[in-house]
Amino acid sequence: MRILIIGGTGNISSHVTALAVEKGHDVVLLNRGNRPLPEGTRGLIGDAGDAASIEAAVGDETFDVVANFRSFSRQQVTDDIRIFGGRTKQYLYISSASAYQKPISHTPITESTPLHNPFWQYSRDKIASEELLVKAYRESGFPMTIVRPSHTYGESLIPLEGGWTALQRMLDGKPVVVHGDGTSWWTLTHSRDFAKAFVGLFGNPHALGQAVHITSDESLTWDDITHLLARALGVEPQIVHVASDAIAREIPEMGPGLVGDKAHSVQFDNTKIKALVPGWVATTPFHEGAQEIVEWFLADPARRTVNADLDAAFDRIIAKYGA
């Protein structure tokens, strides 16, 4: 199949691109061209946020599948429906499991769990975008499939607030901040596992008009996640628990994603994706993923960047709330 991936070189999409090529698909990437093209792909230069740029890049080409990893607003979805209507057999939209109801009324979360997030604009924009796609499917048959990932990580993405700054603190013997009491449940999914399910949706007629989440079945507490990363580093973490609201006040840029997503216990029912892609199961437990992350960062000093402002903010929070 001819596959257009808008993005294609990021945390999630790079594994999708690689697997699609491995499966023998004709893979075309549309992005700004800031990174080298992966082997076996063809590139189109365009800006995912600029409809005219997309139209100029794709010209009169048609595709079996269009997958947009760089859509964050209603306007982008409106433009994509217009641009790709009639020129693709399937449009895969990357939404987010953060769109599910917060606070969560019950678990496990299924695709029928209401979409409502009063805490995070990012999630509300995803919800609004989904609504446009559902309307387009119902009214004109636009061949959409909505995919909701939940905290998908790869070797270059550390799933802790603070990224490498937090891991460097562990190496330096400094305490690290974990929100709440560290016991809320969370789900991490390796992008390699996500890719297997996602590529399995390509050309799947049963996925048209559907929304589906793709997550691991492994449930971990935030203390578990922190300990597994520390173990991969060969250290014992000094964890300081701080209320999510307090962290949000002290580091405002962390607030929406924390209060609107990570502070809530989540567990997912993956029955639907397993029915759509028979045989799929996430096979990378986080203790293996944590080891991959640490090995990747330790392989090159240039990857180990400490944010001095964030490091100071952690010190301030610990001094203020860590007693």
C-alpha cells in the first residue's frame, strides 16, 4: 500500500515508519525535512500546520492510507478532511488517551469512556478534532480511524517529569520529585509495540469510522516507574512525594499534563485493538524499556542535557514541600 505519514521521524512515528517499510509498504513522509529521511522512504517537504503547504507538497498524489502524527487543532483536521477527502482510502488520526474523562469515574477505560478533560487544552483540542472526524464520517463517509495512544515512549524519551534532568539527579544522589503519593496507576507503551498495532490497522475495513486506543497491558505505579529507571542507572532513588497541585503551582508548564492526565490512575481495556489486529500484544515490559532508555542516553554525552532552571525548581519544591 502507498502510505503517507505526516511526521514520521518523531518518538512514536519513527517506529511506525520503520515497520511500514519493513512490511513492504510504499512509505512517503511529509514533514519539514529537518531530519534525515529513514531508509526506504520518500520525502515531501511541507508544514503540517499550513494547509497550503500540505496541498503543494502532495500535489495530485493519492494514497491508500494517510496517517497524521502532527495534528493538534480543529483547523488542521478541517483542512485534512478537505485535502484528503477522495484521495485516501483511510485517514488515521493520532488523538490521545488523555482525552478520556478526568476525573475518571471507573476503570478499566474502554473506547466508550466519555471524553472530557477540563484541565488540559491539548486534550480538549483532541476531543474537538475527534468530533469533526466523526461528523465527517457520518455525513460524507470520510474514511477516518481515530487512534488514542497513552504515554508512548521510546529509547530517547524518558517518561518522568523532567526527563534527563530527573535521571541526572538520581546519578548525583539528589532526591527526585514524584507526584502524589507515588501509588497511582499508570500505563506506559513502548513505541515499538504501538507501531505493530498501528501498522496492523492499515487498510483494515473494520477500523473505518472507529476510535481505538493502543496501550500496554502493564500497570505500574509512579514509584515503580521511578525505581525501574533508577535500577537501570544502577542507583537507589531518593523519592520525595509532592502533591500534583503543588508541582503545578511551582512549575506551571507541567501543570496541565500532570493535573489533566498523569495524576489520575488509569488502566485500559485493549480488547478492541486486539480484535482489530488479531495476535497483537505489547511485548516490551518497562523494565526492558527503562534499560533501553538508559543505554541510549549514556551512549552519547550530547544527549544528557540538564535543564538548570528545572533542576533548581526541583530543589525549591523539595525544600518547600519535602519535609
